[in-house]
Amino acid sequence: MSALDINAILQAMQTAVPGAQITLLENPSPSAQHSLLLPAEHAIALAKFLRDEPTLRFDFCSNATGVDWPDTEITEKIKTKTLVDGVEKEVEETRKTLRPGYLEAVYHLFSMELKHGPLVIRMRTADRVANVSLPSMTAVWRSTDFQEREIFDLFGIVFTGHHDLRRLLMWEEFTDHPMRKDYAPPAEDDGTELPVVEVAAAEGSVAE
């Protein structure tokens, strides 16, 4: 999808949902697969527009995934004026600031009806610790059901409105999120008891 197309889609979305602040995130790689960052408070309305607008009809979400962006220390050099031996001189100082991290949910959309795509949309949490909720897209695209459960399990994004938000790969008693960049796996001998799974060989079934 070209930059011209995505800009036209952005404009149409802003017209359809007044007040929605949508950001175009450009991808400088050869793929040039740009994406749209949606505000969480308007995300469902925007998603329904993308699905239902006759000229767009993004009726299928092929993939949903999470991304962890940890806190980042930004170093910048600035020039200031100061007194040196009573003489004002321009000096260069190094200033460091901390940019808070966040979690991101990314969705790849296609139109099966009109045969175009992908369109990539994103949502971001306020931070990585206390404010990790985003609206669930399951009411718009049913295919996101298990995929949002996987994101919740591995990254820790809490999808509000999801009808069955529980872990998909890890067991329910697990308290961490293995795809976080600061995740530290427990030592093999830390005493953690794994859930016992009994295999009923006769029936060929598995039961906890």
C-alpha cells in the first residue's frame, strides 16, 4: 500500500471520527510498509470504519502481535553559555533524559472483498507497568480472539472488552510475560512447580 493511499485513508478516518488524533508512522525500510497509530479512546470506532466503509472494507485481520518498547535513555548535546574566568563562553554539555517505555499492539488488515492490503494499525499503552490496557478488537475482527490472548500472555497487554482474556501458552499461575525485553527466566532449580499433566493413554486424551 503506497504512502499516497495510506494518507488518503488517514484523512478519511479523521473525517469519519472527528477528534481522533491518528499518527502516520513511516517505515524507512525498502518495504515502506507504513502504519497508522490509533488513539485508544477512538480505536474501536476507527476500526469499525475501516471494516465497514465500502471503499475500504478491511474485513479480515490476518495477524495481531505485541511489541515491547522499554524505557530509553536519550543523550543529546546542547550548547550553553557560561562564565569561565569571568568571560562568557559557549560550551557544549551532554544532557540525558529518560523516555518512558510502552507496549504496542499491531494489527495487519486485509480486504477479502476488495482484495487489497495490508494496512497496519497500532495502539500503544500509556506505560509498561501501571497503565497497560487497550481496547480489544474482537468485536470488530473475530480472528483477533486467540491472538490478543497470546499478546496478553506474552507481553502483558490487558485487552478491555475481550470476552475470554486468559493465558494461552503459559499456565494460569505464571506471573510474568516472557516476551518482555527485560524478562529474566527463572533458574532451573528455583523450586517452581510446573502444572502436572496426566496423559490418559487408553482414550488418547489429555487431562490436567
